[in-house]
Amino acid sequence: MKDDFLPSQVCYLKEATSIALARSIQRQAIATPLHQQPIATAFVQQGSGGTPILLLHGFDSSLLEFSRLIPLLSAHNETWAIDLLGFGFTERMAGLSFNQAAIKTHLYYSWKVLINQPIIIVGCSMGGAAAIDFTLTYPEAVNKLVLINSMGYTGGFPLGQLLVPPLDFLAVEFWRQRKLQALNMGSVSGWDETALEALRCVTLHMEMSGWHEAMIVFTKSGGYGWLGNQIDRIDQPTLILWGEFDADLGTEDAYKFKRDIARSQLVWIRNCGHAPQLEQPHIVAEHILGFIE
């Protein structure tokens, strides 16, 4: 089966879109300079025609966060989602450095093997920072950029290097338990099913082998907070989508992106928090498709 590498907890998914997306996840061995062995890289590809769209997920997440968005985009354009190195269902090989440079290198070779033509790159939260880093390094690969509640000015881990064993393991395990407890509490308390399914989608990957180790290495690397003084170098047309009630990053960075990216437009997603791709997928898809056209 395509998805035989997924954790057994995949059976708890309930929404038709997330079940369908999980069943369509593939892994392909991608050769990179990062390791002598190719890296089994998780991705989905749906739709055809137009400039390919590439979706990049947020911190400690996976391509499943696009379960509601991909069907809407792929009805009009070739659409891809790739799990970044160290995240999602992409293989976490021993000896890899799960830092920003490695993430960018792995993404480039994945793009080269799987797509190999200019793309519209869409990054959510930390995926937005990864998309910015990729765009600045490989501008020939990116036609347009879409940032959804993106990190770049904020979102780093300045104290990450201070975590020493066993505190580093305990810190990421505490983070894991918080997410799982939210899911369990929501199930018991009768939360809205759409919110519960979103939690199932963004916690499933935590059961993958090497999750703790990769999270520790990435956290100690400091994240993407250093990108802020480079964002004004972006030359591609850029669409900035921002949930107006973002409790994670706030709203100030939305204005900074609009200020620093010369060819940009800012669109507020009303009645929405940090994850418009899950909370308001139809509105997000409408804006992305309009921006492409």
C-alpha cells in the first residue's frame, strides 16, 4: 500500500478529505548531499494543468494539514504537498542535521526530482519561513509566493541551545503531551468535530520513528527568527494571507511582510485564527487561485 509507512493511528481519522489524503500519501527515495542514503520523502500530488502549486506545512505538522485545501486547489491546478525534512512522514534518518540549511537542501532536491519546473510556493506558519528561505536561495524555482500566517520575523527558538540532556527530551515530550491532551480532552468534552479532526491531522506524525530526536535537533538549531533582515530581498509577487484572530503569532508581522516585500498584497481572513488552511479552506483556495490567475 502507498500508506503502509503511516502510524496505525491513521485509522482514527474520520473526515472524508483527511482519509482520502492519507491514502494518497506516497514516499519516494530522494538522493541529496545530506546523507549517503536517499531520504524516503513523503508527498502527495493531485490535479493537473497550470503552474504547479507546492504546499509547505507548519512547525511539528505534516501535509495532512492541507486535507481540506488540496481538493479545492487541485480541481484547477497541479498541486503538491511535501513533508519537510524532520517533519511529517518523511524519513528521519540517524545522523542527519534537521536544521534550516538541511531542510532547504532536502526541499530543493525533492522539488528537482518530483516537479522540476517553476512553482507557486505556499507556506503556512513555519512552512512560510521555509518557503521564504527556499525562494531567496533558488529564485529561478519560484514564480510566486504565498505566505499564510507565516513565521520569518518571529517564531525562532532563541533558548533552544540551552537545552541539554535530559531536559531537551523532556521539553519536546511535554510539547507532545500537550497536543495529545488537547485531543483527548476535546474528544471527552464534545468539541466540534471539525476542530477534533484538525487535531488528529496535526498529531498523527508524532508517532513516527525519530520524532523526538528530530524535534530536539531542530529546536536547538534556533528556528527561522534570523530571516527578518532578508525578507526585503524577495522579488516574486507575493500574497500574504492572515487570520485576523491569530493567537500564536499575532497580527503585527502581517504588516511587516506587506511593508518589506515590494510586490505584495495583504488579505485578512476574517473569523479565523492561526491556521486558515484548516479553518477557512474555501476562502484560502479562492484567494490563492485568484492570485495565480
